[in-house]
Amino acid sequence: MRVRVEQTPLPGIGVRHDLITSSGRTMGVVSHRSGRRDLVLFDVDDPDACVASIPLTDDEAEALADLLGASLMLSQLAGLRQQAAGLLTEQIFLPAGSPFVSRPMGDTKARTRTSSSIVAVLRGSEVVASPGPSFVLEANDVVVAVGTRQGLDGLTAILAGDTD
């Protein structure tokens, strides 16, 4: 099923983006010309009648987007794990003592050495999807990787500095 998103210009105000859920509920975001954003929920019987409006600061909007993005990505990866025998998804904590702290991710040579792929990095409330080899790892990052049990164990050892 495709998700339906509608955009409505609001003259003098900004723009409204609505998402109609599979259950028929309408929610959206009003982006004001001033930069303010409001998360809105509309009445079931009247999609133009707002029943709740929550103003969001930039930080709150970013945190909400990160939460939704991380949740979606991790659930998709979990579904992939169920579909592919022997393929696992794992979150690997990067300790402060790792030799790769403050270094580009490519320096790990993770894919070449383990056949595992780093598909995301979680940094606090931020989700960096598909980080490239120049992405700089930091202490306490959580690396989301996909691979075999052996490959993920190898990647964990590499990130901990337990191998050459």
C-alpha cells in the first residue's frame, strides 16, 4: 500500500502537508513561513477540522523525525533478517577506547574484512543512514550493521580494537 501525502498551500501562512493513514485518520504538519512547525491531528469526520495542534521547535521536529526514521529503519532491517536466512542485523556500541574514534569509517575496512555492511550510525538522538566511508566515527556511536554471525562478530572485534 502506498502512503498518500497531500500538500496544500496556505496563503499568508505557509504550507500544510497531510498524511492519510491506512485507518483513515489524517494528520499533518503545518510549516509556517516564519519557520514554525505545528504537528496537527484532524477530526475523523471532518478532515478540515483540527482536533489537536502541537507546536514544535526545530530541535523537537528534528528529534521526532529521528525517532520515526530510526524506528522505521530498524523495523525494516528486522523484516529483512527474517527473510534472509543467515543474515543478521546488529547494533554495535563503539567504545571510547576504539582505535576508530575520530577516524573515517572507511578506515575500518569493515566490508572488505568481514563482508558485513554498516547501514546506519546512531549518535544520540541522530540517525545517520547509509554513512559513507568519509563519515567520522565518534565514541559512543552505535553502529547498525548487517551480515552473517561470523562477520558481525568480526566487525565487533575490529571496532573494539581486538584485531590487527
